[in-house]
Amino acid sequence: MGYPQDHLAPQEQLIIHSRPHWKRLIGAGLIFVLGTGAAIALLVWLNSTSVQGTAKTVWTIIIAVAWLIVTVIWVIVPFIRWLTTHFVITDRRIMFRTGILTREGIDIPMARINSVQFRHGLIDRMFRSGTLVIESASDDPLEFDDIPKVEAVHKLLYDELYDELHDEGRG
């Protein structure tokens, strides 16, 4: 899955296109399973009671609507947010894009980057992800959470910065 070429400048080469690590979706998955289980349990319980007719229909609709609301707010929206978040490294810049209805983005030219760091705790290391911290020339450090294979991305970015510095020294 490559980043759309029309978002890149002419002659710009895509190096990495990534989304946040899939671990961000674990909570949504658990909520979906628990919410669906609870809705099914309530429907089974409702069928075993003496509630009949219109009251049973109303309670069935209430359970279904509650399940739908929970699924949309805590499952579908986080999934779409994950799906529409992009972390991109090219030979010229780092791009971060996110948003569903309102898109936000930031571009950091390679020449403006002062330092690159990463950090990951025990859970991040188990999932092979972490936080990438980029300090540019004029801003506070930017933190990009849940970057898959953060150590490899850190190394690759460092190599790109090293190449950028040597290219400037020759030119």
C-alpha cells in the first residue's frame, strides 16, 4: 500500500508509508466483542422473560440501538481514525496526516530536523512499536505515537539525515 503519488513533489521518493500500529485497535475490538456479547445476552434474557408484544419489540429496538451507538462511537470511529492516519517518510520530508472530516497535517523538511529519538516501554517492545520524537529547527519536539517498528524507522531516518548532511557538504 503506497502513499498516493499525487501527494508527493516531482522526483520525490517514498521511503516509508505507515499507519499507527494495529495495537491502537485492540480496545475497539474488545469493546465490540463485549458489547456484542452483552447485547446477545440481553436479547436471550428478554426472550426468556414473560415480556410479550409491543414491550418486547420496544426493548429489542432499545438493545439494538444501544449496541449500534456503542459500535459506531467506540469501534467504527476509532477504526476510521486509524485508517485515515498516515506517517510518511520521503527522501525530502516527513509527513503526518490525520483526520476524518477535518484533515490535519504537518510536513517537516529533512534539512530542518535537528535530532531524532525513539522510546518504547515494555508493551511497545512486545508489539514492536513506539514513539518517534523529532526535534526540528524551530519547534518543540514532535511526538508520533504507535509507530510500527520504531527502531528501524529511527535508524532509517537517521541514515536519511546523514545522507542529507553529506549531500549539503558536497553541494
